[in-house]
Amino acid sequence: MGRRSASFARSSVANPLHSRHSLVIPKSHSPSLEATPPPVVAAMCSKIPFLSSCIRKAAQCDSFNLLVNNGSAAGQVIFHTHLHIIPRKAGDRLWRSESFRRRPIESNQEVLDLVSSVRNLVSSAPQNHC
């Protein structure tokens, strides 16, 4: 793709999952999503509906995955924030969400503990974060 705006590059991928697998890359550097300024994240996300529509049409696909690998454990190998748009077709066998190993919740307390922890972190964060 390679088209550039004042703040973003759209690019093809070195090792794509699909021939039209594309990236939305902010020109300003941030190593991770949480280190990316909220206006940059908002601008990146605002481009997704239009870009994904163009990519789906060009790839003759009716679906896509939107993906961010954020951190080493999540598979991030390029430490510059970017979004993947991966076109999908029925039966393409890239992956299916049903194939992911599910871990049953041991107790409702796990969920309640997570909700409580997140609430505490959100309420103690500076106003401009949430």
C-alpha cells in the first residue's frame, strides 16, 4: 500500500497472513499501545472503517481481523505501535476463535476481583486517561 498522510503510513507486511494483510502505523514513535498518546490512538482507530472497507474490497473478502500485538508475550516483535488489518474469507484456515484453548473461570470471584482492580486503577488515574 505505502500511502502516507501527515501522521500515518499504511503498509504491506513483510510476513503476511494474507496477501492484503496491512498495517496502520503512526509516524510518531511509541513502543506500545499504552505509551501512545490518546489522540494518536484515536486518529489511528478513526481510519479503520474506511481502510478496512477498501482492503476488504481489494481482497474480495467480507470479513477482517483487527489486531494489536502489544508486548512480547502477545507476540509484538516491532516495538512501534501499529494496527494489523487482516482480510478474512470463510474457510481460509488462518485461525478460528473456536480453536483457541479456553480456560474456564474457576469462580465468579476471579471476575469480581478483576473488575474491582480495574475500577480502582481507573478511579485513581488522571482525568485525561479515561
